[in-house]
Amino acid sequence: MGRLRRRQEQPVHPPVLSEIGKAHGKSVAQVVLRWLIQRAVVTIPKSVNPDRMAQNIDPSGRW
């Protein structure tokens, strides 16, 4: 049997998330993180990029 390959797909970003992010100068990921945090959902963002890690620490920032 051959190895199963996982298709690399782009994440789905509904246009409304992009619009909210643009309006507030935030990324789609930050919009989603804030939405989850406001609803008391435990989130564990994953990133190896130091800039993104810093952004994820405080997604609320200034809206």
C-alpha cells in the first residue's frame, strides 16, 4: 500500500472575515482568535513565525 497523501489546501476565509480584518488592520487569523476569545473558547494558535506569535499573544490590541 502506498502512503496516504494529504492534499495541501488553502484555508477557507469567508469574505466577511477579510473585510472585518481590513477595517481594523488585522489578519483573518486575529479576527477569528478574537471572536473565539470573546466567546470564552480555549484557543491554541500555532505559529513558528516570531511576528505572528507576538500578534497572537494579544489579538484584541486596538480595534
